[in-house]
Amino acid sequence: MSHPESPYHAEGDMTVFQVPIVRTGTAALNRALFSKSIGIAAAAVHDNKTIAHYRKALQASKEILQADRVSPICPHPDKALAEQGRKCLLLTPGVKAEAPDTWGPVLKDGVQKKDLSVMPYELKLDYDYWSYRDVMLSILPEDLHDEIPSGFNIAGHVAHLNLRDAYVPYKQLIAEILLDKNPQIRTVINKVDNVGAESEFRTFQYEVLAGPDDMQVTVNEGDCTFEFDYSKVYWNSKLETEHRRLVTLFRPGEVVCDVMAGIGPFAVPAGKKRVFVWANDKNPESFKCLEAAIQRNKVAPFVRPFCEDGHAFIRRAADDVLEASRRGECAVLPAKVKPPRRGGKNNNNNNSSSSSSSSRSSKPSSSSQPQAQPQAPAQEERIPIPPTISHFVMNLPASAIDFLPSYRGLYAGHEDLFAPGAGGRLLPMVHVHCFGPKADDDGPKLDVCERVSKALGARVRLAKEGEEEGREETVGEDGLPEVAASVHLVRAVAPAKSMYCASFRLPRAVAFAPRE
């Protein structure tokens, strides 16, 4: 871009800031090969008080250097002047110190006023400057640049890779660079089997690529802290957005049944919102970590842990909640004790002036003194458990749909709980996660609805755009009852595979069917 008053080209060729190409193959990482010197120009500032003025002016004229992770304000290249605190402004490669015809009006004016001096400057970049992706582009062959391993799962200090075969020869280099560029990571592992295929608890075999074999981690999510052995339970940091999305749907005082709760990423944050949660996981190690998370995050009044098979737990939870409500069970929260209020004005002055006299005599003073105002004793807070469940969460995408037949007869014989005069109660929302093909159209979402319908034994159709989520069942064009499901795209899990969450109101024909 040329300035209207000068033929100079301010921005110049920024390709000089490209990472050096270092094709080391599977050899050891040589960080020294990533050092690079770039010859540019700098405007030395004679008075540091003018730095802000000239920085702003040179930005407007596009003459100041704008490169990622490089500050345009640097010490003076002359060491003696730098020790005196003198600074300079780095200029874009289009500006040449030896060619005044490349200077714009701002530079020329600054030099003429003796505010600035334009001089050559050697900018040195080393391995620490380059990003993880920069180094990967430098090391890997060009045919592997499209899918550089970057979307790894992080659990505390552990980075969990799932390397494709083409990247396996470079796994040690990848792990070493990950450690360099991510200070919070101490251990890098690579999965060596498929989650859900070899283990019903979604744990996996792994190899340590870098760092210690330490899988005991601490994770913070949803204002909650979790501690667990990553090799023994399931955790996926990429699901944080999904955890938050569903928890925002839950209302304080409702009951949520988390059928495959894991260590509690839905249940514990929901408990912090004063949502009652019946949280279950079949994995004994997950159950142990869930119990610990409930105590650590102080949600025991609201979250109850279970370690059972999910099929039986679905119905038992509904029965449990109803019985707990009928017994009058509540979350009992301790009273919040407020400090006593003191009446009158100038309280501090009165207290200080009477301190000497009160030490001389225990008799009441004749002068009026502010007294603590009596308060009624604080009452503990009691939040009753309602009789019905408002939400079921089924975060087991590989097989959650197979659990849907267990909802038949969930509230058999308890139709009165949902009668028009029963406080406006609705049948529970079911949130079932599953996998499906990745596509730009509604094909996968329609397929999810078809699979849910088949397993549930009731008509579930894809909700129309703008249709109210969670509405009760309606009558379809063929006169048969149906419910609308919103199918949310959670995330892509592979080039051709995505994770979805279908949310729908449990149909009456299913909830009130005879139990098998």
C-alpha cells in the first residue's frame, strides 16, 4: 500500500518471518536449526516520551512492524544507549534504513525534527519464538500439513494424542515439541486402541511419548475441581462446552438423572446450581472419583452417587426420587450467620472514648452507648426434593440409544403426577448422545431420530426450525402421536464422524406403558 505523498511501499515482504524449513525426519529435535536473523530497519527514539506518539503515527502509516509475538518497541541496538534506557521502534521490511525514498512522511518528519534516527536492525528469532504449528510445518513433509496433530485432549498435565498412522513415525518429535510449547503439560501419551471397543468403561491402552508416566491429574471445569487417574476413568476436555450447554438447561430445585455420569462433569456443576442429581456410573473407579468430587466441591446436599447398570438405574431412579419426595427429604443448607448490626452513629469514636472508663468499672455507663441490635436466630434453608425427574442425561454416545427401551413404564401407575391439576409437571426431557456421519445437511439428524424412534418404540421426529424445544407430544399428519426432538451437533470426532445429542420429551405412551 503506497502513501499518497511518497512512492514507498510500507508493509514490505513479510515472508521473511516464515519458519525455517527443517526436515529432520524422525531424528532428534535440533532446536538450534530454528534460529534466524532478519535484517530490518528501526527508528531510534531520541526522547522516550515521544514513543507513544510515533508508535501510533507509524501504525497509521503502516510503517511499524506488525509481526506475531514480536513487540515493535525494543531496546536501542547500541548496547551503551540501551543501558541508558533508550528505545527504538521496529519498522516493517518495506522500509530500508539506507533508502530514504522508502520512508513515509512520518519517518521523514521525525528525522527532520531530530526526534528519530533510522538505522539497520538485526532481529534475532530462535526456537522459542516459533509456535507449535510453525515447528510442525517446518519438520513434517508437505503431504502431512493438512491435518497436523493439534486437537489433542488435555487432562490436567497430560496431553492425550490419537495419532493417525501417517504421523506415528514422528510421534517422539511431536511429543517433545508439545512439551516445549505448552508449559502446563508434563506428560504426552498416545492412545493405542479404540475407546469403547476394548473397554466398557471407555478407558484405553496408551503409550507414554514424553514425560513421566503420571496419570493422576487435577482438572478444573464449571467452577468445580476433579481429581482422578486418567488411565482408569473417562474424561474428555473437548466436551466442556457440551457440559455447560446442558447444565444451563437445568433449573434450581429440579431433579436430573445422570445415567452415565462418569466422574461428574454434568452432575457436580449442576449440584452447584442447587439442582438435585441422581448420578450413576457403572465403573467403580469413576464412582469413587465422583464421590470425592461431590465432597470436594461441597454439593453433597444435592448430588447422590450410584454405581449400577444404567438399564436398571433409569427406572430405579424414578422410583427413588418419588419415594424421597414422599418422605419429605430435603437439601438442608446451614444458616448464614450475619455479623450483628450496631445502632447509632460515630460508632468507632464512641467505642474508643469509652474504652478507658469501661476498664475502670463494670457498672453501666450513664452515657448512652450504641448496643448490638437483637436479631432473630438464623434459620437453616430446606429445599424439598420434587416427586418427578425433569431431565435424563445419557452421555455414552457409542451405545446410549440402546438404553432407551428402559424408559418404557418409567411412570407406570403414576399418571396422576402429570395430571393437569398436579402443578403443571411435565414428563422428563431425555438427552441422549450418539455418533453419526458428518454432513452439511440434516441427513444425520434425521437418521438419529429414526434410531431413537426404533429403540424407544414411539414416533420421534426432527423439530422444525424455531419450534419450541421440549413441547409435549402432538398428533402427526397420519393421526399418530409424535414428539419433536432437537438434534444438536456436539462436535466432530473424526473426518467423517460427529457426535450429536438428541433432546426430546418422553412420550406418554412410553412413560405410562406397563413395565416389562
